[in-house]
Amino acid sequence: MDPVTHGLIGATASQSYADKRSFRAAAFTGVASAMLADLDVFLGSASDPLLNLELHRQFTHSIVFIPVGALIATLLLWWFVKKYLTVKETYLFSLAGYTTAGITDVFTSYGVLLFWPFTDTRVSLDIISVFDPLFTFGVILFTGMAFYKRKQLFAWLSLGWIAFYLLFGFTQQRKAAEVARKIAEDASHEIHQLIVKPTIANNWLWSIRYTANDSLHAAGVKLIPFSDPVIYNGESTPVLDWESAFETYEGTTLYYDIERFSELSDGILIRHPSHEQVIGDGRYSMLPITLSPLWGIEVDTTKPNQHVQFGTYRDTGEEVRESFLEMLF
């Protein structure tokens, strides 16, 4: 989730069991500790661009790291809250806030290595966008009231709103998955991999991606409660068989980097339609119906012993914005 929402949820968790004396210091501790985990965005190497992708939402978001992260937060925050909290209280409020960091990211469309180091599988439920203003507004409202009035009731109302919205996202995703299977059935496709995610900043326009017959197929579906689904047919493109395409480079840094990027992309790699040398993550695009990857790696076969370059290819032009809003509304 975005940093603001992370911090607010962390504050909610800390406020939910704080007394009036420690209420606002607990909220501050929860905010800071919940945001601490995302400092992993600064980890990486200039010579190896993929390292940052591998480390983001990795060990700092793992369950086993939570007590350590809370301890680090306590050491950093103690000097700011020692007039209001004991060391034990600071740690417990930090623990509550830091715990929410990895757990809440599980619900988003990118996922975390929740069980690192035991497995490198990213856990992602795909039921809420990384940024969802309606969700955040509810958390701001109740968490702000709790902070102002120093009452646990509003913190619990915030937790209730969070649970309600995530449950709504879960039901929306189930409906979108049913639509996806119907689309595939109508096209006589046997689904090999299915990805259903909410589009940015909302929970009613969903992106559908599925692989069938060595191709990736895209579609969108709008799910308004008490209304029939509105389906938007999308593009199709071959899934890149990178192992065959680059078998002559096996053993090189280039081959190893493509393999790493494939693992980060759940194996769904496609050629970027506008950039000949770019291999993209087929799961994400600006529009649910298009297959123009948001990010990818630039493969230069003349430099097989150098790390690939990672780039983003977001198109936020007027045509894309109008198409998105037309589908959304």
C-alpha cells in the first residue's frame, strides 16, 4: 500500500489498545513503525538494477522479521516518546504498527515475501489496489477521530472499515474471476494462469490476464453492485519463451537476469510492443485491455556479461486517461 495508508493503519493498530495517557504517542509510534518497512526501497545496487526489485517487500516484510523491525523502530523512536511511553510500551506499539506493514501489503496486487527465508514465493491476494483513495479516506476519518478524541472506539471503527473494504474487494475479485473464466470458455481457451487485479485507485474496474495456448490474453470488467458486469475485450500477445529465445546465452549474466526477472513476473514475460529490445512484465499495464507493460528490462545481446537495465514505460497521455475514465464511469 502507499506510505500514507501504511502509516494510518499502523496508527490504528497502536491506538486500538492504548489508554488516554499514551494515546497520541502510541499513534505516532504506530505511524512511524508501519512506514519503516518500506525503507527497503533504498536497498539495491547501481550496477545490478534488479536487486532493488528483489529486495523490495522481501525480508523487511517477512513475518520472522517483525520482532526485529519493531526493535529497530523502538530504538529510533524512544528519544521522541520517552516522556509519554515506557520502553516496553514503545516496543509493543512499534510491534503493532510494524506487523501491519507486511500483512496489509499481502492484500495488494504486488505481494510480499511473507514467509522469507523459508520460501521466495510472493504472497499476493490481489483484492485491493496499492493506492485506493476511498479505502484511505475511511481510515483517515476514523483514525483522525480516534487521535483527536483519544478514544479506542474510533480506532476499532477504523479496523472495522478496513475489514469491510477488504471483504468487499474479496467478493469483487471472485466475481471478476468468474467473468474471466466465462470469457475464456467462450473463446475455447483452457486457462493455464489467471491473474485478476483491481485497476489503480478503485475496486470496481478489474484487470483480467490469463495465459492459454502460449499466449497472454487481456480483458477488463466493471463490477458495480446490483448491476450486470460490463466486459471490455482486450488484446492478446504471445508469451515469450525466453529460455528458447536466449538459450545460446545460457551461463551469462544476461541469461541469469532474464531468469530473475521471469521469477519476479510470475513467468509472464512478453515483448513490449513499442520497444523492440524490452521484455516486460505482462501482468501490468496502464489499461486493463492493453498489453503494453508498465515496466521491463532492456536486453542488449551485444553485452551478455553485463546486467540488464530496468525501466518503466508508463503512458499517462490524454488518450490513455480518457480510455480509463470511460471504462471506469
